[in-house]
Amino acid sequence: MRVGILGGGQLGRMIALAGYQLGVEFRFFDPNSGAPVGQIGQLVAADYGDTKALEGFLDGVDVVTYEFESIPLAAARFVAERARIFPPLEALETAQDRLLEKQLFRSLEIPTPEFAPVDSLEDLRAAASRIGLPAVLKTRRLGYDGKGQIVLSDESSVRPAWDSLGSVPLILEAFVPFQHEVSVIGVRGPDGGEVFYPPIQNVHREGVLRKSTAPAPSVTPEIAALAIEYCRRIMDRLGYVGVLALELFAVDGSLLANEMAPRVHNSGHWTIEGAETSQFENHLRAVLGLPLGVTTSRGRSVMFNILGHIPPVDRVVAVEGAHLHLYGKSPGAKRKLGHVTLVAQTAGGLERGSADLVAALGLGRQGD
């Protein structure tokens, strides 16, 4: 079996590393000739608009998937006309537009923060008046890791925010004073079979994920079941195949959906060591029509992203229960260079190991 992957970053790399043990072959497509996947597999380096290169990429490929949701839709449609591609294009198109995403959630009776589309300064002022301030102005497309969004704290920030972002379609969302950020990861096969990982508690700073803990320590069984139900509704509506991540805010015993990612997800990296079947292997099982693997946790896990610089490897691997993953990327400000996961059997063991990891990684208190 040969799988084609659109995108050549660390997520594609980890999908392939999970697939090689299953005897799966891979071919990657990415505009960057230095993409991390080039170290472990065949990389076709060309622009997404290069249809001849895409045709060469598809030659001999059994199924195609993608490792990030900013793949140009035109390229994805070109592929879909010539090969099977999962997750389905409707999921990709929806996830690329924050307005379509929120409308999908609402249609499925999944609560979200209040929102309004913004196409003019007058729209923005009307939306700010209706929703109230503070609020968050976001680009509808292409924003990630905190990019393409501005918090409007009061009336004086409305015009500067519009001047900064107003050249593209926008969405205004209510600012949510959440207690916790939570994500849930589900997997759905072509036969409709579904499995879910336990919800994950996340810490972001400057819009970038810093730390994930699983199972989420502050989430009750009732809230965990609700998160999974919301994820199931989305997958069923879309006829989904593959891994889907849903990010939510926990607010006063309820959940508000923030966004979804139709792919393997940073908050699920802990599953490589911390679950019976990793999200990466389960994604492949789904797109290849193989039986889905069980998602039972092997203990309590915490994952820290490694950003900007590579820490002393000897100190990190010296922490009992720690598993280091480096992505083969050159250092750069806030660039995700790797992650480290710690698996422990008790809450106390996880707390002690986390403190050791925070010190080894040179992070602040508890890594958040």
C-alpha cells in the first residue's frame, strides 16, 4: 500500500513513522524542498498549483491524505478527481473558514461563542455592539498558532483592528473567559466505526500550544462524554474518514466549541507512547480501511512542545518516563522543533516527572 500525503511537516513525518511498521509506503508533496519528511521518504517538491507535479505525485498512490488544513482547495479538488482522498473535501473546506466552521457547529446544536461575519468597518462596529467587548477579531481563513487575530478590548481598538486585518473576510467572536482549554480526538473509518481518545487539557501561550495533559485532569466524566458526543456529531454529519480534533473551551461546567482540525493534531502527540494505538496509526487505519485500534490510555500523560531551540538532549532523556521527538527542523523563533511526552501511572508520578521535564526544557513553572 502506498499513501500520498499532501504537506511535508512534522505531522506527515509522524504519520509515516507510524505507517512504516505496518508495511505502508509513502510519498509526500510539499512546496518546500527542505521539508522534514524529505529525511524519511520520497518528497515531490513543487507548488500546489503545479498540476504536472501533482499527477506525478499521484502515480501509483492508493489513497491520499493531508497533514494540515491550509492545503489549497483547488489542489485538493484536483487530487480528488483522480484518487481517493480522506478526510473528505467538505471537512477541509469547512475547517478552512471559521465562519463555515461555526455555522456547522450551530447546525449540530454544538454551543459556540457568539460570532458574526465582518466584511466592513460598519459590520465590525455593529458586531462589536451586539456581541460586546472584549471580543476577538479573526481572519476567516489561514490563521493558526495565534496568527490573524486581534483582541478588541474597547471601542478605541475597533478601527485599528480593522485597519490591520480588514483586507480579507473576517469574523468577530465573543471573548471567552474559560477555565480550561480542552480538545477531543476522534477517529472514524469508512464503515462508520468510531473510536475516541480521552479529552485532553491544553495550555496555550501567545496562541501556540505549550502543554497537553491526558486524560484531562479537570474534566468530569459528564463533560468528557459531552466533548466526545460533539466530535461524533461532526464526524457523522461529514461522513468523515480519518482523525478529527475538536478544540473547546470549558466554561462553568459547559463546553463551547472553538475550532476543528481535520487531521492528526498537536494535542494528540501524547498518544504515541500514552495510548494503545497512536492517533497517527489510527488515522492510517481509517484511510486504508483497516480495523481501528483501541484508544485506551496506558497511564497519565503530559506533552510539552519544544519551541524555538533544541534543549540539552541528555537532560531531557534522563527524565524517567520521558520520550523525546525531534522533527529535523532548524531552530527559529517560536518554531515547533519537537515535543517530549511523559507517561506515568500515578498523578504524583506525573507531577514529579513534569517538574523534572520543565527544568530540563528550561521552561517556566509547570511549563505553562
